[in-house]
Amino acid sequence: MLEAVRVALDPTPRQERLLESHAGAARFAYNAGLAHVRDMLGRGDKPEWSYYALRRWWNQAKNTLAVDETTGEPWWPENSKEAYNSGLESLADALRNFSKSRKGRRKGRRMGFPRFKSKDKAVPGFAYTTGSFGLIDRDPHALRLPRIGRVHCMEDVSMRVDGAKALRMSVSKRGGRWQASLTVERADLPIPSPPKGGSVGIDLGVKELATLSDGTVIHNPHALKSNLRRLKQAQRNLSRKQKGSNRRRKAGAQVARLCARVANLRSDALNKTTAMLAHTYADISIEDLNVAGMVGNHRLAQSVQDASFYEFRRQLTYKAARAGARLHVIDRWYPSSKTCSNCGMVKTKLSLSERVYHCEECGLAIDRDVNAAINIQVAGSAPETLNARGGSGRRANASRRATRHPAKREPSGGESRVRLGAGLGNEAMQMTSL
């Protein structure tokens, strides 16, 4: 089993210059290889753009490409050969994805032909795949980077790796901080026993990140919204700086730090929430949301993207598998918000402004998100004979104005799950904005 271990680096000023040099070497090899491929295509030749073909070409051309313009001496030996190889590897991957996308053999959005990497816009980074890189014996707070030396880390790396074999180490600079990502190989762990927590339904939202079927509400940090004013100001300040100046570099670094803060706030909330759900409940039910369609609503697009529904489901999927929990995905056409969790009546219309669900059939009044979460929980469980409130799901009289949903049963746990604050409690689950 492969796993990524990411740690923050704490380089010295000299090491930071060497890291910048290695990242520049990877970018130089990428651009040089791309120019070579474009030149061959322009002449009508069939280029060989596999990783090994690009490496052969680079080894033949590096003494003429990577040279000092003043002295004529090659400067490529200043950096590790792995830096150049990582740039060529990135180029080979981009060309392969372009070819597959053009032939219709790659899922997702169609990819265009690779572009040259700019020093100002590209993310600085390179990778090690061979050589003596990785952990240092009896030095748990450091990593060995060839040609750079021992680089101090912000945490205990050996504890994170825990004896696993490091296959690859990627080094990049994001948000003004250098970080290393170790790809380690672990032995497949046995599947643990399912957690003891019954079942739960999750209703994802924009105002609140998630509402559980037991009434627990998980706060949405609104990572982008809370930092949008400062981000706009920083971007406006960046646009006024002269290109190539030191002030523009400093302004760009400020924008990068704010973007990294937004990403970290969002990632922190998602990781904490999904980990808690995977280790608390044995059966977890969520909806198959049409995120692409939701983004089409321009009034809600920014808030929907800020909530990261897809990332929530992605993390919950693999964390539930690791914890031994079962994940049930409900069909996206299931009317969870419009269905009464007590009698099963389905409303024909329910506006977003109606935050309390009022059932005209049985008189139930309940928070609409809690009502949807209960319905999701029941829909993801076994065949039902009781509704979510514990009563009979089979009714004799049917309303002509309403559509009936199949009968529902009581969620696991024995008691009604409608009461706010039941189960874990809001105090234990509320997440405050950082």
C-alpha cells in the first residue's frame, strides 16, 4: 500500500537558494524538452516524447543547452541530476495525458498541448527517485536531500514514516513554505473491526458544512469567504506592481500565503470531520450530489466550491474503508429535503428560504437539514418497515396532492434521532473558524 507523508521543511538561507536552484533546473529541463518536441513537430517529424526518450535527448544536449552565456561553461552539474529528470518526467506525463485526451482515452475535461512554465507562475518543485534521499539515522527531525544536505523539518519525520520504505520524495514551495512529500510503501494492514456507533445520515450544505441525522451540526469555516476581503486587497496590490521587480515578488508571496491559508482552513475542517465520522459510525449515508450542476447557479457557485463537497466525499470514502465503516451513496434524484421523515409525504415545492420543514399531512415541524439527514440515513439502511419517527411507514390514506415515498424505519440506535444535540452533542462537534 502506497501512502504520502508530507512534512514542512525549515531550510537555512543557503539551502533555500539551493532549493530554488533545483526547482529552476527542473523548470529549465521541462521548457527545453518542450521546445525540442515543438521543433520536431514543426519540421513534420514524429517526436519520441516518452520519459526515457526525453532523458536520452537531454543527456546528449545538456552540454550545449545548460551553459553560461559569458564563460561558455556548463552549469548543469551545480544541481542534482534528479532535478532535471523530474522536469522531463513532468513533461512526459503532460504529453501522454494530451495524447490520451485527444484520442478519447482519458476521462474528464479535454487537455490541450503543454505550455511553457513561467518562473513567476509555475509552482517551484522537483523530485528524487534515486540516490540517498530520505530519512537520516538517529536524526528524526531532518531529511537528506542530495546536493543540498541535511534539511531540518518542523516535525518528527521518522514517527510519521514509521519504518516504511521511501520510494519517492517530491519537494515543492507552496504559500512561501518549502515542503517535502514522501511516497512510502507499507504492508497492507488488516481491515479493522467496524466502529461501534450505529448509522448516520449526512446532509451537506453551504451555510453549515454538514448536518447529521442525530441533530449534530458541523460548522462551516467559510475559508474563502472569511479571507476574501484580504485576498482581493492583496491581489489588487499585486496588479499595481511592476513586473520583474522585488516589490512584485513580495506582493506575489503575500497572495500565495493567503491562498495557502484558505486551503489549509478548508483542509483542516474536512479532515477533522471525515475522520470523526469514519471512526464513530459503522454505516454512513450521503447523497450523490451533482456538484457541477450546483456550480451552474452563479449565486451559489462560490459558496458551493468553498464547501468542497467532492473533497468531502473523497476523503470520507477512503477513511471509511480504512476504519472498516460502510459508506452508502444515495441516488442524487432522491428528494431528501422534500420528503417528510415522519409520514413520507413529498412536497412538490420547497424553496431554499424555508429553513423549517412543515408537513401539511402529519403536522411535523423540523429543521429542514435534520429532516433531510434522517431521510438520507433511512434510505441508506436496510429495507424499512418503520418511519424515521418510529411509527408505521404504511399509511392507508394517500393525499392526491402529494407523492408518497416508500415506508421508512427507525434509525439504528433505538430512539428518535430528531432531537437536536443527541448522540455526540453539538459541544463535541462544533468547529470554530481559525
